[in-house]
Amino acid sequence: MAQFIALVQSNMALSIGMIIGLGALGACVGIGIMGSKFLESAARQPELIPQLQKFMFLLVGLIDASFLIGVGIAMFFAFANPLLSAIK
Amino acid sequence: MSSSNESITPSEYIEHHLQNLRISVGEGGFWQIDVDSLVMSIIVGVVGLGVFWLVARRVTAGVPGRLQGFVELVLEFVDNTVKDVFPGDRKFLSPLALTIFVLVFMMNLMDLIPLDFVAKATEAMGLPHWKAVPSTNLSVTFAMSFTVFILIIFFSFKSKGVGGFVHELFTAPFGSHPALWLLNLLINLIELISKPVSLGMRLFGNMYAGELIFMLLGLLGMLGGVFTAGSIILSWGWAVFHILIIVLQAFIFMVLSVVYIAMAQEHH
């Protein structure tokens, strides 16, 4: 019984780390690419900076969405684990 | 947490703070109301939108006071955003966008109040497990995004007709050959269902993760010494970053709702 719980918890710890880590990886690379394009186009046409900035913030929020959904799910599993309560 | 000679484990502290005040008004899991989220969302809605309504009643055409100037600033910002996205008739869309923006922003603003201030104050009033931020409750965010979903379908019906809408479900985007009907339907259904789901989950995930990090930083502060100082500094830093996230998430919710409703009204 204790081995069951230990098994579930150890797999849970690994998967929570992977969810958060891989999500952060994807989000940061995406925002990095978008930010570099924004800086490039801002250098070419400085008069468009306010408009482009508005779209950039919108895209930051959209790209962060999947990552933060992943963090939310991972945190949910960290603290109120339904898989563990099913065993108990 | 009210008795001082029991010590709480860290996970108990967090689990205590993650629970809503839930009462049952019937049988089963569906008929459970999270009283704290309901009451807090009504309070922040009345306060936030009430300020706008009060200013609108006493609006003057001369030199405006500061409150009226601020309200006009927000109104113009929202209206310009809606105008950029939807060049058609926005008599309904602009007030909807303003309502969504103010409501979501006020709900998120509750997250900046330190967690234990609210918990201790409400426990003194006899209410355990009071979570002050309605948008950390999945039910609240999904309620708002499902309302937007109903509006999307309503506007689709209104501008294309029921028959036109169903026809478009089956024939866009690949073409009207009968062999493609199933593929079109699949793609359209996925696109349609992902809109409210992503709207609700994005707001929920951001606010839930933010609140959880506040809780974890509070936990770090209980270790004493340099950890308490570090926890205070990090909490301050995270709160400053969270101010940006709050406004951004409200803005994104508003813009995406307007974009979806605008997209529902265009013809293929």
C-alpha cells in the first residue's frame, strides 16, 4: 500500500516538473521569437510602435495562456491530487 | 488555524487556502454553491460597474472632474479597441466589452490583497475558507466564457440565419463537396468549442497560478530569518508583476470576446 502511494507520488513529481518545465520552454521560445520580430519592425518603422506594442502585449497573453493552464493543472495535482485520493 | 497551539503542515496550509466556502443546496456535486466566489463577484461587480454608472448619471459637457475624466479614458480605450477589431455596428459590442473589462479587472484586483488578511478577517466573522478572488474559481471564469459562447452562437444565428449557420458548419473551409462534410464539421466544431474553453481556462490558469505563488511565498516566509526577508521582497516583486498580469488578462479576455463575436458575424 505504501509502495502504491510512493509510486504514484514519485511519478507525479516527475510529471509536474515536466509540465511546468516544458511549458516554460515553449512559452519563452515563442515570446523570444515574437519579441525579436517586434524589435526588428520597430526599428524599421518607429512610428508604428504604439500599435505594434498593443498587439505584442495581446500575443504575450495568448502565448502565456497554455503555459499557465499547464501550471494551474500541475499545481492542482501537486496539492489536491485526485489520483492519490482514489487509492486512499 | 484559529487555535494557536496546533501547528499546521505546509500542505495543510495550502489546502486550507485552496478551498472555497462550498454549501450544498441539493443532492450531488452539481448543486453546490461556492458562496465566497458568488458574494465576492457580486460585490466587485456592483462596486466597479456602479462607479461607472454613477459617473454616467452626472456627466457634464464642460470641463470634467477627475473621476469623469478617468471614466472617459477607460471608455475611449475600450471603444477604440472595439473599433479596431469590428468596423460595423458596435452599439452592443462596446458596452459588452466595457462590462467584461471592468468586471474581470475588478475580480482580478482582489488578488493583490494579501491572502491572510482576508482569511483572518473572514474567520473572525465566522466564515471559514473564504477565497477573495472570484476568478480563481473555475466555475466563475467558465460562467463568463460560456456567456460569451452563447453570444457567439446568437450573433451567428442573427447574421447568417439558422440554416446559413448550419450550412457553414458543414461546408467551410474546405468546400461543399459531400465527401468533405465530415472533415469540415470536425474542424468547425473544434474551433467553436475551443473558444470558450480557452477563454475560461486562460483567465483561471493565470489567476490560480498567481495566487498559488503568493501562498508558496507566504509559506517560505514562515521559515524565519533570512527566508522571511526574502519572502517579503519576492512577494513584493511578484505583486508588482501581477499588476501587469491583472490588467493584461482583463484586456485579453475583452479583446478575444469582441474578436470572436466579430468573427461570428462575418460571412464566408
